[in-house]
Amino acid sequence: MKGGKSKTESKRADPKLAVNKKGGATAKGTRKPAKAKAAKDPNKPKRPPSAFFVFMEEFRKQFNKENPNNKAVSAVGKAAGAKWKTLSEADKAPYVAKAEKRKQDYEKSMKAYNKKQEEGPTAAEEESEKSLSEVEDDDEDDDDEEDDDEE
């Protein structure tokens, strides 16, 4: 066979898929294990919405009144995006102003939050961190004592 591979050539493994003897694979696409996410603090202030999302709040109410049968979230988003693109800068100005005000409020609340975080947890917060199972165990002990009295 002219130009064909010999039997020995076709049986050889692809060098891209070979495994190093030192432990690491040479193939592309090897992944590192994902890092565990840090727990979110429920007391942390939420980020403020952009001008478009402030616009969406009002547009969503209007759109749902005009189209009560439409339940698709994507349809509302697409219609809002199309309308937002057609608005002039003057029409967008009130939404931009509201977004800017919310951003300032957010920055104030974040400063207060960060200051509180630096101070550390107070005694009341430490007590609230007591696990639910510990609280339930305490309640069960009280119930056992009452059952003994009844018998």
C-alpha cells in the first residue's frame, strides 16, 4: 500500500494522550479541583441595580398589564431590551439618576457593614450562632423531665 500506515505505526499510541511517569497527564484540558466557595453573609448589603434594571422594574409591571397571558420571563427581557435601546439619553436620565442614588446608598451601607465587620461579632451575635441542634437538644431535655413527672 503506497502512502498507507504500516501495522506497527497504526498500533502506536498517540503521544498527546501519553501519561507522564512523574504523575501528571500531558493531555490538554486537565482541571484542578474547584475551590470551595466562601459562605455568603446574609447581612451583607446587596449590590445596587444598574439603570437598565431600574427601568426593568417599571417596564415589567407595565408589560404584565398589557400581556397578562405571557408567562415567559425571556419575552419580558427581550421586549425591555428592545425598548431600552430605542430610548434616548434624555429618556434614560431618570433611571440613571435612580440607579446613581441607589449606588450611593449602597456605598454608605457597605461602609457601615465593613466597619461592623472590623469590630467583630458582639455577644448577642455569638449566642445566635449557637447551632440549631444544640437548641433542640436543650428542648428535648426539658421534655424528658416533664414526661417523668406524668408517669
